[in-house]
Amino acid sequence: MWVAHPTCDERTHPDNAAGHEAWDDVAVVDRPDRIPDLLEPVRRAVAGAVRSRVVGDDAERRASELFTAPGERWFGDDSAIRIVHSDVSMFIGGLRALLFQSLHPLAMAGVAQHSDYRADPWGRLQRTADFLAATTFGPADEAQRAIDMVKRVHTRVQGTARDGRAYRANDPHLLRWVHIAEVDSFISAHRAFGETPLEPHEYDGYVADIAVIAEKLGVEEAPRNTRQLKQQIDYYRRELASSPEARDAARFLLITPPLPLVARAPYGLIGAAAVSLLPLWARRPLRLPWLPVSERAIVRPAGTVLSRTLRWALAPESPEALARTTD
């Protein structure tokens, strides 16, 4: 942290006893042990704002149910899925996934006709975040409860797309597209903005981990490694296309989200970073720009800074910080 110092004259020179006391008062912010004190209110404000949007008002209760409650889990502490899903790059990966998924006309028809993402975008985000947290970190009974709830909702999501084709959310083929679009997006974001990118074989492990969840939801032949993931995305490309609903969703997510002015700038960085991770062939149908120089020079570095800021804000409090707040 850079701090501007006053000019050191005879009144504040360390050799002057009275000035020495004044110097300590001015330069106290340079003491490393005081920096956490000064920044803690900022960190708490950012963390509270993010958690209220992503988790909801009962964040503490829900965290207790999922993270500290006793019981066996589907995945171990050192599993790849826990590493990826606990990283703040998921914010960027999640938005990239929504844009990517919208390219399938049948998947987008289901969202447009049955989802309340416009009226309640934060509610939808919270439900998605809760599902990922429950299945990744929660006790097995909580994870299965989350699976069962999504499957019940899917039975009601069916209809006819703009082109006359029927769709249903529990169609294994459609479920697989939604799944692989998410997995590809989470991996892309973690590789670009994760705190510690994984080795290639570890990303294979992540694909295998999340396939367990996908198959419980009804996905058939979910990919088990990154090679299979790429092959399946290539296979689905012939089914992907632009649609008014997809372009409308992209405009809503990237340009007109329901956010206060103070949140527009950081959210804009998340959006720009998410778009920068999409392949060119996926941007054209959504009418998203491709600016390779700006993305390399501005967007990716800004996304890295934003990720580090969120990682700092959401980090668990140290025992020292907790002690100071209870003094």
C-alpha cells in the first residue's frame, strides 16, 4: 500500500523529540500491524455486499448447514471440484456460462419462458450458488436434497421454442449441453483468474468430479476429462445458433443489469472478463465484440485485479481480526 508522507522538516525530524511523536502520529498507517485495522471496515462492507447478493440474508445460517455440519460429503477436502468452486473466479465463470448456454435455442427458450431472471436475477443467482455449494461442500443429505429439488423444478419446464420445436428441461441431451457449457466456463475462468491454476491432470479430475453431480441430475455420458469435454462442445456446435432471446439475455446481463451505480464498474469488469473468455465463434451469434489487443492489455489485467480484490474481501477473518472486533 502506497502512502504519501509529509515533507520531513525540523518539526517532524526523528531527531526532534516532539517532532518524533508527531511523525509517529502521521506515519502510523505505514505500520503493517495497523493496516488490517484500517482496511477491515472496507473488507467487511465488500464481503457483506457480495454475500447478500450471492447467498442471501441468511448467509451465516446456510454456511453452517453446508460447511460445518457433520456428515459425509461427496467430495474430499483436497478434491479438484472444491478447489475450483471455492475460488472467486467462479463469479466470472458463472456469467460466461450463462452467455455460452444461451446459444442453444432450446435451452434459451426454457430460460426465456420459465425463468424469472429479469424480475429476480439475484434470486436466480442465489439458487444457483446454493446448489453448487450444497453439492460440492455440503453433507450428502443436503447435496441429494439440492439434486431432488432441481429435478422437481425441471419436470415443470417444458414448452415450444420459437422455431416450433418442443423442449423439456429434463431432456438428457439438453441437460448435457447446459452441463458442459458450465464446466467449460468454470475451467476457463479458473485458468485465467484463479488464485492457483491447476495442472492439466487436475482439471481432468475436476471434470470427473462434477460429472458425478451431472449424472445425478440426469445427464447421460457426461465427460470425464477435458479432452472429452472439448469433443462434446464441438459436437454441440452444429445445434447452436443466434436467437432474439439469447441476444436479449446478453444485453440484459452485460449492459442493463439491475444494479446501483456504485456496483456498475466492478460488475462491468466481471462482464468484460467473461466475454474475453468466450471463443470468437460463440461471440458472433450474441453480437459481442472481439477486441484482442484491449482484452490482453486491459480486460485480463483488470479481471485479475478484481479477482484479487474479491479474494481479499471474502477471505476468512484471522483470529487477530476477530479478537479486535470483540475487544
